[in-house]
Amino acid sequence: MTEALTPQERFRLRRSLLSVPAINARALEKSRTLPTDGVIFDLEDSVAESAKQLARDSLKQFAEGHDRPDQQWIIRINGTDTPHHAADLALVRQLQPDAVLLPKAESVEALTQLRDRIGSRSELWAMIETPKAVLKAAALAEAAEDCGLTCFVVGLNDLRKETRIPADPKRRTLLPLLMQVVLAARAYGLDVIDSVSNDFRDLEAFQAECTEGRAMGFDGKMLIHPSQIEAANRAFAPSAEDLAEARAIIAAFSTPEAAALNVINHNGRMIERLHAEAAERLLKTFSRTTNQDEPQ
């Protein structure tokens, strides 16, 4: 597993993050061949209490000796209030994944302590899945630079349970909570990942949820089944039209006559230099991930 990227280098897509139970050796092996941007190796919810050590052993055996594919590898550990936390951290220090995902992150102190215990080679990600986490999202994000936090991942299953908000396929009652997390992430330069969709058989509904998530500002989606990867990659990737427009905006601001201007006329539309900056980030993000000019 590779050393974490600096904030300046973190131009990568996180369209699809597949959660794989670390206890499932077959799923671990298959994950290396899948076109997902990242794999979350789960030691927490998907692993029974009696199988925690077996899951750690399975993940260690899988990870050691394997060259990492063009994926980001994330380990979701058990919480600080569990008897499995220390052993999970020992495995993290040994494997040095790209990122460590802390469940039910609710305090800056917990994130800071985790950073001290795992070292600086792995990014730190936080699950936002409790009412307190949503309310403290801005404070967590504000401390991101000090504790190495780079990404929020929303967990709606736990959040629904804790808030007693009934399940709604359109997630209408959850939109204020989701947007609060997105806003906190964007205010302090973090990436933010939308929650899982539990019914992996209903790909039409999943596609609609991905489209909604991108419209809300999410960078990608956490997945529970390989069948969801294609739809997530498509929904959260820039289209050919997006890329062409980005190149055109950059080219328009690159002309000598635009050098001293912050606002220019581009094909009958007024655009600002901030649009050129956004266009540059889009192209850097996409090219760093695939080294191609067009989405797959």
C-alpha cells in the first residue's frame, strides 16, 4: 500500500468505494480486479464479534505481498469504544493502507488520538453516521489539517436508526442532514462520500440516488455490491461535454488578452477566473485517476 497523498496531490476521483468484509477471502481477491476507485476493507459492521481476529488475519494475508492496483485501499476499523480497536490499529500500522476510516466519528479528540496512533502515512477518514457527528461536522472538518482528515463518509443506516427517521427511497427527510455534511466538507477542503444504497438489486433506484448525490455535491458513493460500480462510476465522472467545456474555459483564460482579466466573455456567457480554477481541478482529478482524456 502506498504513502498517502498530500492535499496538493489529492487530485483523484472517489466515484465508487466498494465495502468488502475483511472476513470474506473470496470477495477480497475479487476486489483487486474490479473497476472501483477504492476498496473499503471492513473490520467493523460486516464482521461478527466472534470473527474479528479471523478478519484481521484474512486481510493481512490478502494485503501482504500484493502490489496495490490502481485503487485506493481503506481500512474501516472498529470504534475506540470496542475491545477490537487496539488490534485493528496494530494491523493498520503494519499494512499502512492509503486511508483509515473511523466509524461514528464525533470528536476532534478522537481523530487526533487516532492520528497519533497510526502515524502519518495513512489518510484519516471519518464516518458521519450519528446525530452528534452531523452537528459537529464543521468542527471536525475545521480540524482536518491538524489531524490529517481528508474525507467524510456518510452512514445513513446508523443515522436513520439514531434519528428515528423512517426509510424513504427518495431520502427527502434526510436532505438537510446530507447537505450539512457536504457544506462542512467543502468549507474546509475535504472530500465527501454519499452513503450506501441497501437494495443492490434495484439498479434503477441506485442510479437515481447517484444522480441525486452528484447534484448535491458528493464526490462519490460507498457501495455494497460490485453490480453498483458501473452506475457510480458513470454518475460521478465528468462527461465528455464537461471535459470539453473545462478545456475551453482554460483555453479562453490562457489568451494574452485575458491575462489581466478576472471576467471574460466566453461564447456569449460571462465566466470568471474561478471557473478556470474549477476546470483545472476537474481535469487534474480525472487525468490523475485514469490517465485518459475521456471517461470510461
